[in-house]
Amino acid sequence: MSIDKTLKSKLGLSRSRNVLTRGERIAQLMDEDRFKAGRSPLGLPKVRVQKAVAGKKAKKTKEDAK
């Protein structure tokens, strides 16, 4: 079932997902040398999802405002 056009947001999914697809999990495990080619893709170990944290903006000083 699809979502009606009026209910979709313009920006799409703006927050990070907490679930990876099987292909994304395998790619991440291969980067970490925890998955070898030829192994069964079933029963994969858990993979931690790093959430992107936005940095805080630096406060403006009086000198920067001039």
C-alpha cells in the first residue's frame, strides 16, 4: 500500500534510520572485516548504526558582528 501524495512530506525522511537493509549490513560488515565472501547472508550479526549529530553553532562575538 502506498502513501497518498497529500500525506508525504516535502523533505522525505529527514532523520536517520535505525534499521539497515541486508545489503547495507553486509557492506558495513565487509568494511569491518567481519563478513567473508561466500558466507550465508542469513543470521548476520548486529551492526551498530551511527547517528549523525549536528554540531552547535558558535556564538557570535561583538567583533564578528562588526
